[in-house]
Amino acid sequence: MSTDAYKQQAAEAAVALVQPGMALGLGHGSTVQFALVSLAARLAAGELAEVVAVPASRATQAECQRLGIPLAELNEHAHLDLTIDGADEVDAQFNLIKGGGGALLREKILAQNSRRLSIIVDEGKLSERVGGRFRLPVEVLPFGWARQADFIANLGGQATLRLAAGGEPALSDQGSYLLDCDFGPIADPAALAAALEARSGILEHGLFLGLATDVFVAGAGGLRHLQPKK
């Protein structure tokens, strides 16, 4: 099977958790696209009534509108029942790195306001320790962004400004800059997260810690549904 086939398999398993009447969060990225198609198919078949979704990005919002998925505002819901999202890296402790698509701030807002966060990945996203396979995205204000890069260097990381196809800085949906930060395997994700969160000018980081309730992993060995121990 191809990587896309694995992504589709994981996405469909997560969408199977959706029940009528749920308020959903929907993340951003290529794996989430498979979830959107699967969700739209269930809606069209009449399996799901009164389901609404809060998208994490303008791109996801546009896809929901194209596919006929009813939309809602997060301000209308004290809690979301379920958020479905992908990840760039998942380690053995269910720590995640997210933000390769640039939607990390809104994705984390959805995750923190969800009763359940289901992560969908192919097996190539698994690692023993986050940072070993993927650089950590950090969203920063454009004002003084280079000083945030210096700060990240003082923490032991190497920050690179993410560029768009034309060579200009890539922008998040908030109009912020994105730094891709190479820390190597991160020994203490919680300590690094705390240091980044205490720094003015850093709006968000891509460490998602203690948030995932389910991880659906598809690969050559089949589909696995992983859950952290309670």
C-alpha cells in the first residue's frame, strides 16, 4: 500500500468515532483531507445528523464548504466532542510535533478545547523521541523575529525562517512568521515547552503534550489504535 493509502486508512478509523450530534474540530494537512472526504461521505449517506465542525485553518474551512460539512464557530461551543488531526511526529509517550502545515496555533486551541483528540498518521511519523525526525515549528510575531531565533539558539536549537515558494517569509493564517527549529531528539519536551511559552514574541510552538487520547497508525503491519495509559 502507498503512504496515501495508509493515511486514508487511519483517517477513516478516526471518522468512525464520529456520532450524531457531535461538535468536531478538524485539523489541517494532507492526512486530514482524507478525514474530510470520509466525514462528508457519512454525512451524505445520512449516517450523521446535527454534526458541525470547527476548522483549524482557512484551507480546511474551504474544503469543508466544498464537501458540504456544516461549519460552526468555537465561540459557540464550550467544548468540542472530538478533534481529528494529523501530526508530523509521534513518540512513544504520545508527545506530538505538529505545525508542518503552519496551522499549529489554531490546531492547539482546538485540541485544548476537545474532550477527545484523535491523531491520524502513517507509521513513518512514529519515533522514540520527538525532534528526532522532524524540526519543531514555532510561530512568532514578525516584529523582532530574529531575536526569537537567537533565543531558540540559546535553548540549544537552530531556527530557520520558513519561506514561501517566492522566497518571502511564509505566513500563518494569523499573518505570523514560522521558525523551523532543529533541537534533535528532545530529552525534556515539557521543559522546552515551558521555556518557549514564557518568551514574549513567541505565539505558539508545535509541541502537543498530554493532549492526544487516540492515535490511529496505519502501515504495512495493518492499522493500530493506540491510547495512552490512564
